[in-house]
Amino acid sequence: HLPNGRRRSKCPLPKTLVDFWRLVWQERPPSIVMITKLEEGGKIKCQRYWPQTGRCNFGPFEVTLTDEQIFADYTTRRLEAQLEGGSGHPLKVAQFHFTAWPDHGVPDYATPLLAFHRRVIKEHNPRKRPLMVHCSAGVGRTGAFITIDHVLEQLGREKMVDIPCIINKIRHQRMKMVQTVDQYVFIHDAILERVVCGDTQIEASNLRMAIIKLKEGIPGESSYHQQFSILEKVSPNPKEVKSVAGRSNPKKNRNMEFLPVDKIRVVLKGETPDYINATFVHGYKQQRAFIIAQSPMESTARDFWKMVWDRKCGVMVMLCHLEEAGREVCYQYWPSSGSKAFGEFTVELLGEQKLTGFITRNLTVINNKSKEVQQLCQFHITNWAPDGSCSRIKTVIDVILEVTKVQIRTSNKPIVIHCSDTVSRSGMFCAILTTIERCKTEGVVDVFQVVKALRVQKPGAVLTVGQYMTVFEAVLVFLDSFDTYSNFGPKQ
């Protein structure tokens, strides 16, 4: 047992699976936190101690998976254990499985882990039993999580923190907790982020009143401006991102200001160079849910279709016109009628429908080398200005609802999104959709944290305070389209 009513454990191995469940049965923790993948770097780190579906036995313990929800950075599972013969009361356990810790080192930013911690604390009742935490060895990541948890509790209680003291206390209980300097630095970064950013979460039912309060104050000093100022300070600087590939291929970029981060850029499969100005971005429930791409130039239109083909994308969202302010911001990469070739790809327009504020186009892409065919739907919003102002915000919500329907039918491959600069309208669209997805599941709105996480992947996203405000307004429009907000939030 550790300070703060937490219990650490090692990941079970094949020979210790029964012992692990015996410990869980004995201690009866209402929640288990797991901070490792089952396999990392080609090595087994943890034996699966729950059924993939239905139920299975671990010695005398029958374990049933009653619910599983997968999110971009973590998975939640509801487990029920019963001792053979039905003796004793069944044990219900909530498992929170953090999946975004890299195989080596620590996360680049603490935002996903802090969001995960907030979810755990929201659901775990410490008055019942201790929280059980494990990684692979039970010391490094486990120590970091428990330290962050304990320091945040101390911060709330005493309005001060003493990280070295807390780690020393934990190490008196278990040696080598918090193993590396990187983990030690990461803990400080996480606490600093929480202190600087504060709690920006809003209950969905309170959003309208919260927006009114965010607008209060003299021009330029409202709570909106204060939040955005903090966001600017804690976000990566687009000018400083590591984009060797982007800077090595200047002719493939419309401008050099917003380039894709090397680590998460989209790669053209089998190509040399393999560069395209496009970035993978996580959604709320899915990693790599979006591809934010530069609008094609004539010289990169073929690469654009190669990317769409490689990733089997079934949905595309265009957020700009072909020309804006007298200059081309997007080359027309689809035919006005019939078909048109782009390198080895032939694109055919099957149909076009003009609706209020947007156009839908059904396209077929033919790979002339393999003779294979892919279908996709393009949603083209036509009333969203370059500065982020929209003459009818409900258009954006209408498109999001339609995109969601089509995505379900196209096996949830990445949604391709593009605008004039890759950060303004594309950033807003991703932020609005992700905030809505979280709101539907948890019943809360946290635009600040959504944009902050987005900027880690796409530095510069949601470029101005006006665009930041528009995200709030769009989510409110979405909520107002329902008679009651009680439809949103965790199902009891």
C-alpha cells in the first residue's frame, strides 16, 4: 500500500495470472489503472487478465467483460469477477487502461495523461477501497502516475506542492518508484500544466451561462482572451516544430509557416520522397481520426490522391474556396463533370448536391495500375470565411452530423480535412467535432483542453481568439438542437 490510498502491482505474467486475481479478490479495488500496452517493442509486457469478449476463467475466478469503450489515448473496461461455485459476492471492477505512453521514454506532453487522470478520479470512489495501479514492472510509470495523483491531491488540499517529499514517501513503501530523470521531469511538467491551465471543464447544461461569463470584461481582457493567452504560452511554437521533411521539400508546400511534425506526418507509401504536407490528428475515440492536409496545388494533386488511396479514406471535408482574396488557395482536384486523371489515379464525379452552406460530391477513385476502385464523399463548406467567421454556424454542425453518418459506413478510416492554411478552419473543424464527441459521452465541454491537445499534433491550430470563441459557439449550437441536454453524459 502507498500514500494516498493507492496500491501498486506488477503486471501479471502467465504464471501469476491466478495470483493477480487472488490479490484483486482479496483487496477488492473498485478501480484498476493500467499504464502499459500488452506488447511493446515486440516484447510481451503484460499478460491479458481479462477476456476479449464474454467471459473466461483464471483458476477459480470467472471474469466477465461487461463493457468496453475505446478512446484515442485510453480504454475503459467494466469487469465482473466471481469465485468458482458462486461463493462470495461478485466483484465489480472498473479498469482504466492508458495506451498513449510511448514504448520508450515519456510522453512528449502531459495533456493526455492529465485527461486520463481526471477521468479516473471522476469515477473512482476512494472511500470504498484503494485504487490499484500497475505498469509492467510496477515502479516507473506506476510511480509517475501515483506521484502526479498524490501531488494534485496535495495541491487541492494545501495549495502547495512538494514533489521530492512525496516521491521519498512513496520510495519508503517501494524502492525505485519513479525510475528515471525523464519521469521526474515529466511529473513536474504535468503539475505545472495543471497549475497554469487550471480547470476549464464545463458541464454541458451550463455551457450557455459559461459563454456569457467568458465574454465578460473590457475588450481584449475577457476570460476568452485570458484562456487563449494561456493556450498560446503552453502550446508548441509552429516556427520551432521539428519538420525536417517539410523544410526539405519547399516546392511541396504552399507556405513554410505551418509544416507537419515529422513524428506524426502522413507518409506516401512506397514513394521517394515520401513527403506530403499532411498530419495525422487524434479524435476523441480514435487515434489518427483525421488527416489535416494542405489544399492541393496542381503539382501535388496526384500526391493528394495517393495519400487518400493509401489510407483508404472515405470522407473528405473541404473548408475553403478554390480562390480567396484573389489568389488560388486550392487547386481543383476533382472533375466538374465526368472524369479526370491525376497521375495513375482517375477521379470520377458521380453526383453533386448543393445544400444550405455546403455541397456534397460523390466521387470514385480508380487506381489505373491495380484497377481497384474506392468510393468517397466530399463535403465542401462554402460559407466559412478565411478568418474563421461563418455566416451560419449550423452549417458546420450539419456537416459534422453527415460526416459522422458516412464514417460509420466507411469503417472509420481517417477523415481528410483541408482549408487555406491547414490551421484555421481545419483546426476549428477538428476541435468542434472532438468536443462534441466528448460531450456526447461524458456530458462535459472542455474546448481549452481539446485545442491544447490538437496543437500538440498540429501547432498553430485554431489560430486566433475569434476562432477559439467560434468553437464554443458551434458546440452550443449543437446542444441547442436538442430539447434536453440529458441525452449527453455517462450512461448510468
